[in-house]
Amino acid sequence: MFEHVRSAVADTPIVVGQGSLDVTISCGVTLYIPPEDGRDRTALLAEADRVLYEAKESGRNRTVFSLA
């Protein structure tokens, strides 16, 4: 799903005045499986943030998944 959204955004130019802008997004996605996971909401968000920055640092316009 996230890859579909990322691709749709990249394929849709944004019209500005007489021209257009190419827009891209990066997604950081992590998986939560209660209760075996053992992580709280703060740790889950921190992991999603970590993989978001991994996506940005590895070239942007991509989706990075974490199962950790």
C-alpha cells in the first residue's frame, strides 16, 4: 500500500502557475504485532522514524520496511 501511494505521488506533477513541480515522498514503515512484540507506542514510532530517515538517506523517493 505505501509503495502504491509513493508511486502515485511521484507520477502526479503538481501544477504551479505556468509550470509544474515533481513531488516525491519517502515512507518508513514498521510492523506491530501485539502482545508478543513487547514494544510500546513510543518505541514503535521511534522505529518508524528511524526507517523513514533510512529511506531519505538512501536516495529518497522510496519505502523502507522494518520488521524489528
